[in-house]
Amino acid sequence: MSEVMLPPPAAGTVDLLIVAAEHSGDEHAGRMLRELLADRPELKVCALGGARLQTAGAQLLRDLTAQSDLGIAVIAKIFYYRALIDAIVDWIGRHRPKAVCLVDSSALNLRIARGLFERGYSAKVGGPTKTLYYISPQIWASRAGRRFEMAKHLDGLAAIFPFEPAVYADTSLPVEFVGHPFVAPDYVAPVAYDPAGPVLLLPGSRRGAVARIFPALLDGFKAWSGGREAVVLHPGDEIEAVLRAAHPPTGVTLRRTGEGAPAAASAVLTSSGTMSLHCALAGIPGAIAYRTDLLTYWIGRSLVKVPYLGISNLLLKEPMYPEYLQGAATPAALASELKACVTDRARIVRTAEQAARLRGLLGGRNHGTAAGWLAGNLF
């Protein structure tokens, strides 16, 4: 097993350790930490995360976002991740922070929580360190039984969807809804609605999924005779190579997510991931298309117990974005959706109304903040 070395706290002691293994978690945790330190600048904070946490004021022990390939990819690097988990648990046991805040990335972070519990470092078993979790795993969609182990190992959880506290109601775990980071006042979304803008094609950020979904989105766009160009947002070079292998035609521009001004669009064809929520909050009319291999699809159907794939549809309890799964994602069906998104005035108005409802559900004023929740568990 390869050894993972983590430096000690530069200040000699540490109050809080934050673990955020992916770019999105680093971004959301960075915002939370910035707000926390604005009120409590004396706190000593270390992090395993990325540039956002470092900029917010944490001592970055290791950049985990440079290799954010969790999920199935953990299997391929199982020995590295075992060593990383052991190193993090050892570090916490040695330096005894008041709390560790684990952000998203359940494949890694729930194992860290279990390690702290089993080694006796967790406050749950009389140890010095509270184990906190920000951004719940989607136990409401699959593997719901994880909530009982989470209740055993965690001291508290901050949820970003308003229905999530009820999901844990039959456990002893304290769960607080703290609002969604996408509706934070200082959050800059990567997309915006422009009725005269191009079409967005959003196939996702994972290589295998993009290879299956992008050709369907491209065929739908090409079958539509709307006379507009298309913009494809992607997270980086690896995914861009997959996109170019599909030979997008003239009039289809590839653009890295987050570069420059928000991508303004009149309609969107999207996978069911995070970007679909961005588009929904922006009020961009659209539809979801999803394709995977048959085995994964049927296994997913047996495990996922929700009526929709898109989170905006789940929150609204209605199809803001019609969903076309597997063979239903035909060029004709997706072209028809694009036409309606651009020309159907009732559809455009309804999408704007649904976006406003969605922002109200995820924001509003009837909840605390992630920083407030974290401070409450530290003091």
C-alpha cells in the first residue's frame, strides 16, 4: 500500500479540518469557510480540498481536486484511497481538531467517518472530534439504508434540499436544511436565459456518460431546423476530447464551464446532473436526455426509487424538464422539444414560473446557513 503523507498544522494546533474531494465540494466548502472566518477569524482551519478552500483561509494539506475521480473509479485506485483514508484518520487522531467537516463525496467521506468511529477519535464514542457532514448523499434515490450507519458515525448533517431532513427522521442524526449553494447571494451561475441565444447541449462531466449521451443531444440538435447555433459546456480537456470524437458540425461551439460570462441560452438539452439544476434555476426551457448501457440501466431501475431523474423535477414534483431515457431519446423527440422551448410561449412562461418556485424552495429565509450550522457545532 502506498503511503500518504500529510503535513502538520502550520499553527501547531487546529480547530477544524474540512475534507472536500471534488471541485464542486471545494467550491461550496470554500464559500462556507469564508463566511465562517468572517465571524470567527481566530479559527485555525486545515483542509484536504482545493484552491477555493485555500483561498478562503484554510491551510491546504493536500489538493484532492486534482484527482477527483471518485465513485466507480475508486475501484481502480483502491489501494491509494485506503492509504489516504488511513492517513486522514491518523492525522485527525494525532492533531485532535474540534471537528471534521466532510463535504459530499460519500465514497470517500463515509469511510473516513467510519474510521474515526472505529479508532475511537469520534465524539460519538467519547473522542475529541465531532464528525460533521455537509451535502448529503442521495440516499433518497438509492441505498437508503446508509442513513442508519451515518446516524451511528456522524454528529450532524447539513442538507441542501428541503426534503432531506425528513428522509433521516427515523434516525437519531440531527439534520438541518441550510439552503442550496446555487441560490447563495454571491453565487455566479455558469448559465443564463436569453430568448435570442443559442441552444445549450450539456452531456455531463463523466467520460463514459458523455460518450453515450452527447451523440443523442447532437442528433436532436441537428434534426431541429431552428436556425440557431449550439454551445456545449464541458469541464476540461479530457471531456473535450470525447466531445470532439463525436465530430460536432459547424455551428456547435465547445466551451469550458465557468470561462468568461455565463453561457446565455434559449433552450437546453441536458443530462440529469448538476448542470440541469443550474439551467432550471436560470429558467432556461429544456429537456433531459439520458443513456447508459443496458446492464447499468436495469440495475439502476432496481435501486433508484424516485419518479424522476432530474432534481428540479423531483423538487417541483412535476416534469419541468421532460425526461427521455434510453431509446426514447430519439432525434425527432429531442428536436420537437427544442422547437417547443423556443417557440411555445406558454412553455416559456411556465418554465419561468417553475424556476421562481424552485429558487424559493432552495433558498428563502426560513433556514440557517452552512456557516452558521458549522459554527453552531464548533462552539
